[in-house]
Amino acid sequence: MNHNQQLNEVKHEDESALTDFLASLIDYTPTIPDELVEHYLAKSGFQCPDVRLIRLVAVATQKFVSEVATEALQQCKARQATVVRDKKDKQQRDKRLIMNMDDLSKALQEYGVNAKHQEYFADSPSAGMESAPRDE
Amino acid sequence: MSDGGGGESVKEIESCLKKRRKHDEFAQAIARIAVAQVCEGVGFQGFQQSALDRLSDVACKYILEIGKTSKFYANLAGRTECNVFDIVQGLEDLSLPQGFVGASDRDHCLSGSGLIKEISQYVSLSEEIGFAYSVPSFPVIKERNSTPSFLQAGETPPTDAIPPWLPRFPDPKTYTYSSMPSADMEETQMRPDRIEQEHKVLEPPSSRLEQLWACSESELPLVIDQGDNVGRERGSNPFLNTPLQPGEKEISLVSLPAKLKEEDMVQNHGLWANHVSALNTFGPANQAVKSCGCDAEEGSRKVLLNNRPALQMKFHIGKKSLDIANRHNYKGKEEVASWFVNDDVGDAKEKRTEKLPREPMDIEEHTGNDSVVN
């Protein structure tokens, strides 16, 4: 009985936490606007009139984007750290932090999104294959 | 070869992608701004355009994925509307590769999910950055004015076979020939297609028509007059008027030179359109030619309208002589086909020069010969 009571209490706490969180979402304005989220959710077939759920999705997306961006920022800073030389120390550090495709693709790789660029493009499927007999 | 083929397919793919993007440009632009703001909050000071596009694209796809998975869980539970637990389950599915607290728990309660705690932590810790612009609700749905049903309009359907809840029939004024322009201004503007059908229908005349008949001097078909009036009703757009019937308007005829036969003009008419530009080498003579040519075209059109001369194909070998009229007869419609054969390129140029009116003939004759020599 105690165990059950404890479980019930825990459940109530969780539910209250959830409801409190949803209530707090009404005050919090996510950076991603509600209209945009509604548009894409409608595209995927998501039907819900509740604004709090829209905000929940918006916040979840914002969290995802910020995590990817943080990862990319770390990559950017790591690259700058390796490039820095002793004499040009200040010049390198003052450089602006710009999001590159390289950093972004590495960051997205962590999250399971393959966004790599091709390293090189061949002219034709047989490029480089003819050179072998020619060398002979 | 392979590059060309590959290039073309790439272009097709690009054009398809561009068409797809055009439908969603507004939403993608907003997503770009929002993502840029989030990244700025994280610490970035600048973006590569392609990197920003890529990240905003991924964010939009993430929203789509959440919607899809939530909808899936709602449908699984036999519902069409999603609730918070569907969203939590969807988010958990998407976050499994990353992991969250309690992901390995088999029977954890959704309301106590680690994901919710993480998100609430993020909300409490992060700065609240509002979106930079005020976004209108989109997509904007255009309101359609549907035709009211018989019941709504208070009418009874003409036959019993038609149920009254169906939309009512259109106003007979719109498809029968009649009516004052002021009264029917709105109707004619709303249904321009019907008006075009009016032209072809001869209805018993109304009072307005009788007035028109009294006014008009020429004996023209009713349809044409009404067409003109209707055209005027529609804001006097000359391009929407009915075409004039032959003989309706008096046009001054061009006096054709005596030497030119009607047959030649019939042949020339089609050829002028294609090869006027090719005569640029002939300089000042060309301008005279063009002006004559335009008149000649009109004259030929009049000739065509009045009577179509029979094309006479006289097959005999023509020399490069003044016997040009016979030359025209020889070539006839074979000219067009022959021009595509490389052998006759020189001959083609010669033919073009020879079709010029005879008045400045001396000049053309020489230049024609020059072109052939070259």
C-alpha cells in the first residue's frame, strides 16, 4: 500500500510538473514563431487546437537547433584553436565566429543527419580509369 | 555526351527543386530568420548562406518529423487529435539516438519523462528571444463566393428531378442574348466565358437591339454588334472584343504593282514572315522593302480573303534571268523544304532577293547576284 501510495504521489508530481511546465509555456515565447510551427505540423497531419502543444513543439525544435549550433560552435572554436600561431595570436582570436558547412556537417553527423558535401566530383564515371593503361 | 545528358538531368532536377521550393518560400524564409536568431543566441556572429539554409531546412524537417510521429501515436490510440503524450512519445522516438534520462526504462510514465525535464530545464536556463518580426497567419485562405443553393436563394428548382439543396442555376441573362449593359455589368464581369458564348447565339431581339438596329447603318449580323457592346461593357478592352467579320470595316486596299501576280503574293506572304530578317545585308534597300513588305502582306491578306488563287506549280528549269515570275511558280511550296537542304542555300538567298518588289529592282538584282557569287 505504501509502495502504491508512493507511486501515486510520484505520478501526481510528474503530472503536476508537466502541467506546470505547459502552463509556463504560455508565458514563454519561443524564438520559432507559432505560425511557422503550425504550418509544418499541418503539413504532416498533426491536428491539435491547443496552443501549449504548439509551443511545446516549438521549444523542442529550438532546443534541437541550439544543440546543433552549440556543437558547430565548438567545432569552429576547435578549428580556430589549432590554426592559431604565436605571433598572430590576437588576430586569429578576433576573427568572427562564422558557421561553416564543414562545422555544421560534423555537428549534424552527431545527430544522425548526413549533410556532407562531396569531396570531389569526377568528370565522368570512367575518369581516372583510363590513365592506368595509358601509363603503360 | 554523358556530360550533356547528365547536365540536362541535373538541370531538370534543379528546376523541379526550384518549383518545389517556390511553394514554401515564405515558411522557409521565416525558418531561416528564426534559426539565425537561435544561433546568434548560442554565440555565432556570422553564417555561411548555405550553412544557414541547411540548418533551417533541417529544423523544418524536424518539425515535420515530430508531427508525423505524434500523429502516428495518436492514430495508434484510435484518435485523430494529438495530445501531449503523443508529442512526448514522438519526441522520445526522435531523441533516442541522442539519449535522454530514462530512455532505457521499459514502463516509465510519460508525464515523468526525462525529455520533459530536459526541455523545461532548457526553457528555464535559456534567454527568451522573441522572433524578430510579427508573422501573419499563413497560408492565407481565399474566400470563395460559392453560388447559393435553391433553398438559400429562395427559388424552386425548375424540375422535380433537381433537389433544392444543389446550387441554383446561373442567371438566364448571362447566357441568353439580351439585357442592358448597366444592369448586367457585374454579371458580365463575373462570367466572361458566358459572354463569349453569347456571340454565337442569335436570340430574338429585345428593345435594346431594336435601337441598335435603328442606329446602325450597315447590315451586320446581330452578334457582332452585341459583341462590341459587351466588349465595351467589359471596360473597353479591345483585345476581348469579337473579331471583325470580313467586309465589316472599310480598309483601304493597297494597289498592287501590275507586275506582281496574286499567286506570287500568296507565296510571298508566308515567306516574308520567316525571312525578312535575313535581308539585313541589303542596307537601305531593305527598309523600303520592309515597308513595301508590310503593305504587301496586308494586300496579300486582302487577296487571300477575297479570293484564294489556285497555286499553279509550273515545273520548268528557270535560269538566273529576268524571268522571275516563272521562277516563283517553279519553287512554290518546295522552297521551304529545299531551304533545309544545304545544296540550295545559295538559291535560297537568290530567291529571297528576287521576291522584292520590282521597283528598286536594279539594286536587288545586283546584290542578289553578289550573294550568289559569294
